[in-house]
Amino acid sequence: MDEEYPAELSSGDNFVAGPLPDDPEDVETPEPEQTERDARQELLKVEAELNTRWPETKIEPSLSRIAALVNVLGEPQTTYPVLQVAGTNGKGSTARMIDALLTRMGLRVGRYTSPHLQLVTERIALDGAPIPASKYVDIYHDIAPYVAMVDGAGGPPMSKFEVLTGMAFAAFADAPVEAAVIEVGLGGTWDATNVADAQVAAITPIGVDHVEYLGSDLAGIAKEKAGIIKPGSVAVIAEQDPVVQKVLLERAVEVDATVARAGSEFAVLRREIAVGGQLLTLQGLGGVYDEIFLPLHGAHQAGNALLALAAVEAFFGAGKDRQLVIEAVREAFAEVETPGRLERVRAAPAVLIDAAHNPHGAQALAATITEEFAFRRLAAVVGVMADKDARGILEALEPVASEIVVTRNNSPRAMPLDELNDLALSIFGEDRVVAEPSLDAAIETAVALVEESDDPEEPLAGGGVLVTGSVVTAGEARTLFGKEPA
């Protein structure tokens, strides 16, 4: 039934509720702001319910629960083609680029990513934007009875991530979308998203992360992530450590998947630093794409763009001498936004936010700072989760940061301030470390540090603040600077 009609009107044409208003303007309708506030309140209630489930940091290697849910939902993930993205770093950026390219090619696209920066609705995107809070709430209530059925079937109840994945699959089927871009949450083979059979599997660079679940053996991590490569699919693979590459290729051979590799079948031919980003020439699967402006910083983002391009080419069946419309590719990349990835939120002094949360990501971040920025003085504000390699993150940042302000975000999983401070002191030395108990105080301190100068004529020249160490830290910083979820 259409939601704008009251239920009573469905019982007959002669129902009379009372006199009609003389003018449609006499009908009182909620203000948009009030409607959104009400939806946010309902969203908080839904989140409270979901937070009683296993968190995303607790995993049981099984697809049985999510498989049972999508079964009773009518297998929504089979009603549209899927492009799946796995890897250690760059998954979110690559997923957004794939989304932008597919959208510019005229498709209606759904995108499922995790974790979120500020608001959980960011995870389920339609037409390039997070779904409204009201839609999120409605989807949850729609599938809640089916989730209860799965919970009651024995074994552990569904985890929060499994429920969210079911919600995304259902939302995309309901839209409906013509393609879904699905980012793996953790690992690959046993990730809830892997109940979908992707026709294109895009694999970003693989390194060590989530040691408590995936272990520290690079080959073992690669094997877990290789599980998204399905029979008959196309595996589009970023440049990898040789150990990782061997595992991925073995999986592709095992399931008879087609393979395209960065550095072989496709490559970054040219990369120039430009104002506000970089100018690229990319060798795709179907030819050369030149004059590509990417409004993002870093060689790693150029690599993500290349992987996204190859994935979309594979999706459309592009190959030798058959490429995508180059103007559409240029327009799509020029409009890409990746919140929390070296995002500038203030000009003077410059404040940048980056969600790097492991050594691999922090190394890419440090390399980009060195190559593309000329800060006279850079203060890093760092808040890290307790289960992450904080030492590796700090060691990667040490060469580029003049000082470090350690802090903690509001997550219960945040590393205790004393512990992070001790690590920072051992790496940076006493004169370069400040500890602040809250993120807002840490940012204020960092700004004050970089505003200091020995040159009275240029008090602000070249000063910068970098807020990093965790996705949660990056999200809280965006909120502090008034940025809306995106």
C-alpha cells in the first residue's frame, strides 16, 4: 500500500473521516527538520538494538546465518550484478570510485561499505549518497522478523554486521539497483558479504591487519581474502607482494576465473601532482585513458583509481581496443569524494583528516605527506584502537611529524591514553610528545603548536595538523569540524 494513504481508506471508497480542508495549505505537515530529527531518534533506537548483538570485532567463520537470512528474504543479492572489493587498505576509496564510474555510465548503483565515519547510514548508499535515516529504520523493521527466525534456529544469534549486510542486500533489491558495489568487512571467505557471488572481484593491496582474526602470516591472510574470487568471475588485482600474488593466482586457477593484474594487463602510465589532487594517464584493459584528474592525494589513490577503472571495464566486458567512453571516465573521477582520506577541513593552519589505522595505511599516508605537501611544521593528532599495531602506526608517522599529540576517541575500544603516550615517548622522544584526554583538546593543542613560529612576519606559514590513527578518530574529527556524513 502507498504510505501516503491511511490504512482505513483501503476498505472502501465511501469512507468519510470528516470535512476536507478548503485548501491543501491548511494541512499541517511536519517540518523537514523535525522529520529528520524524529528519524534520527528512531535510528538511535535501532542502533541500540543492533549493539546488543556480536560486534564487528567478533567473528565466527561461517556463512550459515547470513545464508539463512537471505534465503528467507528471497535471495535479494542475486537480483543484481555484484562487484566485490577486498584487501587491506583502499577498499572504501576503490568502492566509491567504482560507484562513481558505474553511475556516470548510466546505471543505478548501490554501495555497501564499512566501517562508517560518522553515521551508520553511510554504509548503505543509493545513487551515490547514504540512505536517509528513515529508510534505514524501515529496512531494519522490515527484515527484523526474519532475523528473529534465524536467531531462533539454534547456534549464535546473527552478528550486527550480518544483519547490516542483510539490510544492504534487501535495500538494493527494493530500490532496485542495476549494480551493487560491495566492500568486504573483514577477510573474505567467511565475511558475510561473501554470500553474494560477485562477477567482478577487485582486490586492493594486501598487508597485515586484524591479526587477532586473520593472523600475521601474509599468505594465510591472502588466502582468506582470495575467497571472494568465484567460479567464472573476473579477478582484478592491484600490485601485490609476490607471496600474496601467488596465492591469489592459485585461487583464480582453482575456480577458473579470469585474471587482470596491475602492472601487467593495466597500469598507471603517468602521474603528475596537480593543485587539489593529481593528473593521471591510465592504461586500462581496453586502452589508454589520459587527462584523468583525480581530486585525491597520493600514489596509493592513483592505484585505487586504476583498480576501479579496470573493475568497471571488466564489468562491461571491455577488452583490447574496446574501452569505456573517456569523457565519462574523466567526469566520474573528477567528482570522486572520499571523506576522511587526507581530507582538508580547515585552511589556516591546514587541518587534514585521514583514517589510516594500520602501519600499511600510515606508511602510504606518510609518503603522500612527504611527496605532495611542504609543511614547515606538522603536528599529528593520533588516536588508535587498542587492538591495532599502534607502534607500527607511530613509527610510520615519526619522519613526517614535528610533534605528536596523542589522545583517545570515544570508542570503548580506544587504546588507553597512558599506553599510547608511553609508545609515543619511546618513538618520538619527550620533547615531541603531548598527551590530551579528548580529541577536541588534542586538535586545539596541535593547532597552537603549529601556529608558533620563529619568524614574526610569517606566523602561519606552512603549518599543518594531521588527525589520524583510526576510522573512529577521523569520523569524530569530521563531526568537530561540522562536516556532514557522506
